[in-house]
Amino acid sequence: MFALGRLLFIGFIVLTVIYVCLSLYSRAVRRGKLRAEWHEGPQDIDKETFVDQGLAEYDTSLRRKLILGVYVVPVIVVSVIIYLTNFS
């Protein structure tokens, strides 16, 4: 039981680090695309307001929620491997 707890604790920490890094990277890429879009299009509003509005839309987007798969997919894979190893 202690080994399972240790696996879950370390796995959670590793997945959290991966999630934070992936989330920050994705947000930075989106910020860069918004700045490029602002430079190419009509500049009706200032750049920072345009980027802030775009990032607000990004925060509610499906892509942002898909990054949470970093937690779900590895847990399912490990669970299936443990099940197949022990009960097959």
C-alpha cells in the first residue's frame, strides 16, 4: 500500500510539472500568434488590449481544457497496465 501511495504522490507531482510547463508554453504560443495577428490586421485597438482579449477567449477554449488530458491519459494507461499485469 505504501508503494502505491508513493507512486501516486510522485506521479501527481511529475504530471503537475508537465501540466504547468505545457500550459505556459501553449499560452506563450497563443500570445505570439495574437501579436502577429494584430500586426497583420487593422489596428483598431492597442496591441495589449487585443492580446488580453484574445487570451481571455483562449482561457475558455477547448484547447485549454484538453491540456488537462496530461492528468487523465497517464492514469488510464498505468491503470490498464497494472490491471493487465495482475489479472491476465
